[in-house]
Amino acid sequence: MTENKKVLYLFGYSEITGTHLGRLFPILKAQINKGSELGLVLIHDGVIGISKKGKISDRMQELLNMNIKIYAMIPDLQARGIALENIHDKVKPIGYDDLVDLIDVTPKIISWM
């Protein structure tokens, strides 16, 4: 039996108000080194700091440089006044239906909130 190495993280913390992203990095890097296919959905305050019009923190930039698919929830972007056209190019904005589809096709979901 082969192991399915797809993992989807739901991340809901702002890098501005804490160090949650820094604590997540060793886990993400270890999974990347094991060949896992990672996705990360920025939800709630996790979407803060991905606008090209603002300052992108060093930790967020490091995340954006990782071999991870990164998504951001459109309703959370809108609730925080972040225009879709201003988010970083690597981040794909998604709606609730897209999130459900991602969760459906990913065998391992980890909530980091």
C-alpha cells in the first residue's frame, strides 16, 4: 500500500500579532523533505500580510518561497479590506466551494488555528 502524502493546512493567524507561522515552518520543511505535497489555506487573520501594497513580513516571504500551494479565502480577504488584485502572485484566492473541493480531495487536513 502506498502512502498518500497530500496534506492541507488551514492557517488562521496573522503574522503581525504572533509567531505561529515561525512555529509551523519546521513541520512544513520536514514534510517537504519527505516528499509530501503540501497546500496551505490562509483563513481568518491568516490572510493579513499577503498584499503587494503592504509590507510582506520575512516569515511570510519565506512561506511564499516554499514549495507549497498557497490559497487565501476570498471572504476573509474582503472582510479585511484586501483587494484580490493586490495579493501576492503565488497566492490563489478561493471561495468556500473551492475550499470544500480541496478538503474533499486531500486525505490529511490539519487545522492550525
